[in-house]
Amino acid sequence: MDQKQLRKMMAQAQKMQNGMQKIQEELEDARIEGTAADGLVKAVVTGQGELVELSISKDAVDPDDIEMLEDLVLVAVKNAVSESRKLSKSKMDTLGIPGIGGLM
């Protein structure tokens, strides 16, 4: 490998690193919502899957059925995290490296 090829490879690696950093920043700032029971429970996560907001409507609260509320919260959070993963994969796929979307 000559110097020209090595410089080209290094430039490509730097470009990819810059692209990954930009995507990570975008994912950190992104807010993805997941809901359950037609919006009675709402979870919001970042593009990195971090839970940042949880809201529960009074209509979702039944003191005699706490398990139902727990299930609704779980569904809302799972939905938000699932959408967050899709967004992350989609953004990472733009770098053109197969399989890297699952790393985020």
C-alpha cells in the first residue's frame, strides 16, 4: 500500500468518524414517542433509547388494577424504544457500513 492509498483510507476513516459523531448527536437530541391505550400512557425516549419523559392520564389509573397500568407503561416504553432503534439503524445505515445500525 502506497502513501496515497493510505492517506485516502485515513481520510475515509475520518469522514466516517465525523459522520458517526454527527449521527450520535442527532440521536441524543431526537425525541421519540411511544404510546399505549390510545395515548393514555406516553413514553418519550431519545434516539439513543434513554427514557426522558413518561406521562399517564388519570383515565389510565384504576387503583383496583395496578397491573394493567404497569402493563400500559411497559408497552409505551417498549414502543418508544423500538422506534428509537429503528431511527438509530436508519441513520447509521446512511454511513454505508452493513450491520453498524445495530451498534447504537
